[in-house]
Amino acid sequence: MRFAAPVRWQPDPNLGLWERHLDGLQKIEQLLKSKGAGKTCWAISPNSGLDGKELEIGPALDGIGWEGAILSFIPGKLAYYGGEHETLLLSR
């Protein structure tokens, strides 16, 4: 857990429901890119639509769903965990 930091879901509250969802995803994407993430990531997920695939950041974040996933951006250095009850930035 020393390499994990909670990621706050902070969309603009003045937006509609769908727009808040998109704004929240965009803010997480910007955070990841500020930490060195490229355009794609490797997904580890119980969702067969994501698991074992290289995906662009936006669709990967949007596809996580309630079952959770780990998105690896820089092997051994930068990843993101999104689950039903928490989201974490994993970095060394």
C-alpha cells in the first residue's frame, strides 16, 4: 500500500449526469498523463472485453465497470486500479 494513493472522483457538479461521468474520466486521464502515462495501457480485468489487451486510456477507463481492473501504463512504475469501492494510483 505504500505505492498506492487514492484517486478522488471529482467531476464538475454543475454538469449533467453523463457529462459528469465524462469529466471525471477526463480528469483521471489527465492525472495519469501528468505522471508519465502514454496514450495506451495494458488491462488486467475479469472483463474479457478488457483483459489482456492494449487499449487507449479513455476507453480503458470507461470500460472498467464495477468488477474492477488494473491498467498498467509503465510496467513496474505506473498503474491505475479502478474498482467498485475505490480507485488507486499505483506508482513507484
